[in-house]
Amino acid sequence: SMCRCTASGRVFCQDKGLTEVPANIPADVKYLYLQDNKILNSPELNTRLARLPRLERLFLYNNLLEHVPAFDSNTLSEMALYGNQIRSVDGLGDLPSLRTLNLERNELSGVVGDFSSLHSLEGLFLRKNSISTFPKQLPSSLEELYLSDNRLNQMHLESVRQLSNLKTLHLDSNQLNDQVNNKRKIITELGTS
């Protein structure tokens, strides 16, 4: 087969020219490497990912996805989706263990969507998109938020104050006005002052 499996629950299918997730991924996979392919969104993609009850880390960066895959997983803790063509994050599945979500270098613009259902999310990486409005629907679990290199032009301190666990906020290379920038870049490292 095209993919290489290891005894430790890792399946390597990267850089194989795949347009979909193979149907025969072992059900006990923990780390699934699917980066650097040409994988598209499809019902099969969601179904096949939902059938992996032990999946902890999913690497789907540098593919052709236009949406975040919509599937439920009790075990998934990291999803790397950077370098796709994702335009929205609506319709997220039930992912109660997801701690890290990387959506850098996609085509997110305007208002990003709702992340509030991700109750364990600690790190959200949104650099290098075209986001113009600070995300409002964020979970209070969030500790690190990376929004550099976007088109943010408005920022309400209230949005940040609600994030009681936030330690790191990166906002450089945006279109925020001087008043905001002068707030020590909204205290780039929150809680260090």
C-alpha cells in the first residue's frame, strides 16, 4: 500500500499525491500524517476520520481543503491544517479533547467563525490569513492566540478580557490603529506586566 504504518500507532501517508484519505487506515492509528497531498473535502473524508477512535494527532497541512473537516472525535488533541484553502471554520465537529488547532496560511477572512465549542482548546494559530475582525467566539480555555499577519482593523479589549486563561497574544503585522498598538501591542504577553 502507499502508506507506511508503525507499531506505535503512526501512519505515514504524506506526499503521495492523494486526493482523499485512504479507506484502509488502521482503526488503532494515533498519529495520522496526510500532509503535502492534494486532499479535498468530501463526505468520505469526514466519515473516514470519524472511524478512527484512537486518533490523537492529525496532520493535514498543505492540501486542498476549503473547510475544516467535520467529524467527531473524543481523542483528537491536535489538528494541523495550515497551508490549505480553508475559508470558514463553521460546522466544527464535537472535539472535546482538541488542544491545538493550526489554521495558518489559509484563506480565512472577515469574521472567522465560532470556536466556542472547543472546550479544551489551548493554542489557536491563525497567522497569515485575511481576518479583519478579532474572533469573538473563543473558548475560555484558550492560552495562546496567534493572529499576526492578518487584516485586523478593529480590536475590542472586551474580547480579550473574556479570555481569562490567555497568556500569549500575537497581533503584529495587522492594520490596527495606533491607540491599540500603543497598549504595548495589547500586552503582547498577557500577564507578564
